Amino acid sequence: MEISLATRLPASPVPEYARISIAGETAGSPVFDDVYFSDAGGYLESEHVFIRGNRLPERLSAGGSSEFVIGETGFGTGRNLLVLMKLLRELGAQGCILPDIHFITMEKYPLRPEDLRSAQGIFRNLSREAGLFQECYRIAGTGIQTMIPEPGLTVHLIVGDVLDICPALRLSRPVNAWFLDGFAPSRNPDMWSLPVMRELFRMSAPGTTLATYTVSGTARRNLNAAGFATAKIPGFGRKREMMVGEVFETVQPGKEYLRVVP
């Protein structure tokens, strides 16, 4: 798997770190006036929305491919990565032969190492995974930061603005599943804009899936216009609905993706 940027991102040898507030079991962003995760159960929400929403247990254990690429918009506290690592460990313990995983994630405001440790400390059932990732977590300005928290998993954390990253990102193989996990469209509209959705579609192929907690009309219309077929399905906790999508052989803007996550 090869990953590169066709054009250089605006240079910044010292990253602009995120500001984070932690209160009890909730971590929030004062800048975006939104939460990274809530006390409704951050771990379970990530598992429901991104792992099950993309059907990863079945797809990763099915075999047939030496590599599997997951793309993410909005790395945040790394919650989704830790939940993925836990899934990989569980599938490996079951004897599944897993593909090499490349986790490509974008973040404009990464967390300082000490803030990352504090936020990830809330996920007590992910302490093993958090420890492995924190050992290799390094941010050296803008651009691609490559980390290998454990064999078979490579994390490509791209620091920069999504509007700069997406048009420049070049991959040697398409993304198999997208985690769309930026702050809410009303708080962070650039992340959910049509130009960004079109770039995500460019990096996809028939069979690529996506999942996100938001059911914003703007987000859904932009995903459909870019070529993804989407549908609302049951959400997690207090969120009644979430959204999933897929790329089909024949692009049919607005077509519904009817699979229901039980």
C-alpha cells in the first residue's frame, strides 16, 4: 500500500494542537462547541456506528484480500482506531486470517500526547490498545505521520486541513470503508462539503462502504451527489438514526442502501 500527497500541504513545523475539555466521561472541543464523545458510551457508539455500520467483522474475517484500507475524516481522540484494534485482536483470537490494515485518518488539530492519554484513559476497556498506540504517537508538523502500533496495522495520520488533504491524497488502492467522524456539519461544514465528498468518492470503488453518526440533510445530499448511495438506519443510544452508504457498480444518485444493521 502506497500513500502520498500530490502537492505539499501548507507547512507548519509545529502543529496547531486541539483544545480539549474533559468532564467525567465526556470529552469536548471548546473551539467547535461539540463533543468528541459523550457519556452515552463512546466505545459502544463507535462500535455500533463505524464497526458494525461498515460490516467490518464479516468483511475482515472473510479473507480474499491481502490488504484492507480504512479511511477516516476526523481522528479526534483516536477512539475509532482503538475500537478497530480491539476488533482485530478478537478476530485474530478466533483464528481468522486477517488482511494487513491501513488506517488513513485526517486531522487538522491533533491532540497533544498528554491530552490524548487523558482522553483515551476514559476508555478503560481499551487500555491495552491505548497503550500500544500511545507508544508510537508522534506529531511532526503537517503531512503524513506513519505509525505501526502493532504488526498488521499501519496508521497514516495526515495532519492538515481536509480541504487541502483530500485533493492531494494519492493511494495505490481504493479505500474499502470510510469512517466519517468529523464534528457535526453545523459546526464543521467544510468536513461535509460536496468537494470533500467528491474526493472521498474518487478514492473509493464499487463495494466501498461508509458510516457516520450524522443524518444531516446537507451531508446526505452531498454524499448522494458525489455518487454514494445512502440510507438512514437505527442509531446508538439517544440518537434515533445514523447513516450508512455504499458505492455501486452503476452510480445512481439518491439510490437507497437498504441493508439494516440489527
